[in-house]
Amino acid sequence: MPFVLFYPHDASANLSNIEHHERLKESLSKVLTRFYPLAGRIKEKLYVDCNDEGVHYVEAKASCKLSEFLEDPLPNQFNKFLPFELDGVNGIAIAIQVTSFNCGGMVIGTVFDHKVSDVCSFFMFLRSWAAIARGYTDIAIPRFESATFFPPETSLSPNQIIKVNNIVLKRFVFDASAIADL
């Protein structure tokens, strides 16, 4: 499942793009110690091998300003902020691409496998990663105990439960006046 976050340049942070990247990588390594299944590999589409191989992490550079891209983005252009095609996950629990813009803004694109995390746990991961990057120490620790409440079904094969569907992306744009009328 893809997720793209847009961040304008933060002049108060007083960090270069390189320093931003280093902070993101360092905080990612720290958050992965808490969310350790994300650093493993999905085996046979059924379980996570917590082998600590790490995440797929890519750094990219855009040759424009973030505001120029956001003026009128085309939905098919969002895939450029993802580390690979949606069908190319191939056993990786999460993959991340950080794209820097000329203005100092950045985009963090992620692809995560629904077999490992749902949206709620993924947002918990993102919040924890952001908190660690900001230097906070009181970070939520996930509890990996769902198998005690929902024992795994061992009689199903992966081909019986996993289906590939077409994904549709829609974009709705509202003028400021339309929002004000609401």
C-alpha cells in the first residue's frame, strides 16, 4: 500500500538536505528496533522472517521546487515518489524513498505490505519515526501479540487468500471559495 507525505522547507530547522537525510536514516534505524518485523522479510506470503535485513531505502533529487510540483500535480506522477512499482514489493515489509527538492522541501514516499501491517499500525510507525527524528524519547512501543487473540489459519495456502485488484486513484480539487461556502 503506498503513502506519500509532502513537507515544505522548514527554515526554522536550520538543516541542509544532507542533514535532513542523515537524521531520517538515523531515526529510521532507531524506530525499526521497536517495529522489528518491518526490518524482516515476508516468506511464502504467510509469515515474517524477523532477520533484521532492514528496509529498502532510496534517496532521490527532484529538479524543481515542491510548490511547482504541487501547483497542478498529475496523479500518475505520484509514483515517482515511491521506491518501486506497487507490484514490485517482493517480500519487503516496507520500502521508503526520500525525495529532496531544490527549495529544501521533501517528499517521503512509502510502500508497505498489508500482510505485515494495517493502516493503524503503519501510522503508529510513522508517528514514532517522526517523534524519534524530532528527539522525543517517550515513544509508543508496539505490542506484537495479535496471534494470541487471532490464531493463524494453517490450512489455507497463500494463493487462496491473496488476490490482486486494480487500484483506482481519484483526485478532488476544491477552490477556496467552495470551501468557504461549506
